[in-house]
Amino acid sequence: MTSRARYALIVLSALGLVASCAALYVHYRLLTDPGYSSFCDVSETVSCQQVFQSEYGTVAGVPVAAGGAIWSALALMLSVWGARAPHSDGASRAAGYVFLLSTLGLAAVFYFAYASFFVLRQACPLCLTMYVSVVGTFLVSASAAGPLRALQAGVGKDLSSLRGSPAAAALAVIWLVASAGLVLAFPREQPVTSAQTASSVPAVPVETLAPEQLVELHAWLDRQPRVAEAMPTGNAKVLLLKFNDYQCPSCRQAWILYKDIIAKYEAAYPGVFRSETRDFPLELECGVGNAGHAAACEAAVAVRMAREKSLDKQLEAMLFDRQSMSMTRDDVKAALKEVTQITDSEFDSRYTKLLEAVRADVQLGQKLNVTGTPTFFLNGVKLGGFRPAAFDAVIAYELKKAGVSS
């Protein structure tokens, strides 16, 4: 293995490890912070979020990025090991092991790249970086690897060398333990259970904020500009607007985390505190987004129909419960019929007219610089990613400022 190949393999595998770790961080934030917007969400078609939160973002609940990190770490260790004596048979075999590893990685790249570009129609910058790492590693290792027959004959020798080196053995154990820990400990998306969807008892946030945190939060809220279009009208003193997409995983997560807090204030201050949903489906038919959310406009229209029968909350819960990137128009109509008894023919006949109302919400969102979902406005203030306790606290503070909080 030449010096150039040695350094190229180390750089390429390190690049893949950095990209994978960054992707894991973004994926973690998306799971735990509904309002988080990643640094690689550049536009409607260049977005890590849309890819990570799609059905192609995980395998058996484990982020694809975890596999990338495990793969890259192993490729990096093999490349460094082969660099000890770059012109030896051991270095040639190390390049061969990396070649076999990159062959598996290349198959995964082809699958996920197809899903990203042709199914989701999204370009994920961190994913693209990983693709470059895998393809580059494959090409370099292919030229540096020796005959596969020699590789097979040298496996036993390399395993004996591994057992005879305490440092190498310790590194291998660390890699195995870290890989298992990453797969087992990484948080899964919180499921929506029947108890959650059916419960009418508002939950209180488990976390509490310290007095100094509340002071800082209140000061931040007081400093924010307020847009007139999101201010309360009539008897309402506090208005919470949510720009929502029923096919958006972050909207589902926000619904899980915030719905009981919202219900608590709706019950305590009827008419004074109002929570309203504005539609912002990320689907081209509604004027924004891409082909990844193929039934988002249909879901928004269906909830509007259910609202006429005061059954919108039930349908909303069902849509989030059954949320999938592969959700279709027929799936939406089936859920609507199950909740409201509205027939498919009635949905189809009214769809075009109600779609105009959905597009009006989208236009309002664009006017307010909404770029993704969910986006919340509280009395005209655009909220970022808030933990449930902070979300609860800002609502309570706005009620207190309005002179209606107990």
C-alpha cells in the first residue's frame, strides 16, 4: 500500500466518521427537540431533517447514521493499522479488509441514495458527505488491496496479532462496546399509544425550571418582536398558533410533548387562551415543500372537514398515530371515514374548495417567514425549540401579563 493510498484511506474514513457523528447529533436533536432546525436544512429540497425523519432514516428504530459511524470507525482503525508498515503484506491485507467493508458500504450507499434522490426527492448534505467517504474508500482500497486469496490465508495471522497486542485488543473491545451502546442506547422515536390519544387528563411537565431560568426566559420573551398577524383578537388574550404538517415527524413529536399542556390552559381559561392550527403541508400541491409528503394536503383538508363536526382532535390523533411517509390519499380518506363517517365521494367533491383554504394558511406562513414545521407563534412571538417545561412557562407568563393568570 503506497503512502498516498494510506493517507487517503485515513482521511476518507475520518471524513465519514465526522459526517456520521454530525448526523447522529442532528437526528438526536430532532427526536428530543420539536423546534430544532439543523444547520444542514438549506432549502425545501436540501434538508437533512426530511431524510432523517423519513422511513429511510432508521432501520429497526436505529438511525442509519449509527451504522455509518460504526462502519467509519472500523474502516479508520483498519486504515491506521495498515499504516504501521505501509509496504508490508499486513498493510496489503488491511487494505483488503477495508475493500470488503467498503463493498458492503457501497451497497448501502446505492440504496439510501436512491431513496433520498428519487423517493424523497431530498439532498442531505451530511448524507452526501458520507457517500463521498464510502465511494472514495472503495476506490482507493480496491487499488491498494492485494489478492483476495492472500487475504483469506492471512486472516488467522492477523487475528493472532490482534490477540497478542494489548493496545489493539483494547481498541477492538472499545469499538464493540461503543457500537453496541450506540445501537441500544440511542433514543427511539416516542410511540403514540392508545392511552395517550384517548386520555383527556392533561399531564403536568415533569421538569421544572429554576427561578433564575424563569427570569431569563421571561426577559427573552419580552425582547422578541411580535407580528400583528399572529396576535389574539376578540375576547382572547393569549393566542398560540401552530403551523403544522400531519406527515411531518417533528409535528407529531411536538403534538405528543405539548398537547396536554395546551389542553390544560384551554380547560383553565376557555375563550381567553386559544390554540389554533394553521396548515403548512410540505407538499407541492399546497404551494410549498416537495414530493416527500405526498398526502399532507389531503390530511389538512380532512382535518378541516372533521372540525366541522367537532371531531378534528380525534382525527388529528389518528393521523399522528398512523403517521408514515408512505401515507396515501386513500389512507387519509379511510381515517376520515372512520372518525366522522364522511364518505370518500364527499371528500373528493369538497377537496378542491377546501384546498384553497389550506393554501391561504400556507401563504400566511410564508408571509411570517415560516420555513418548516412545526412553527409556533405565541401572541405574535415566534418560538424556537422549547422543552415542555419552558413551553408551559411562556404560556403562563403571557397569561400573567394579560392579567388573567391565577
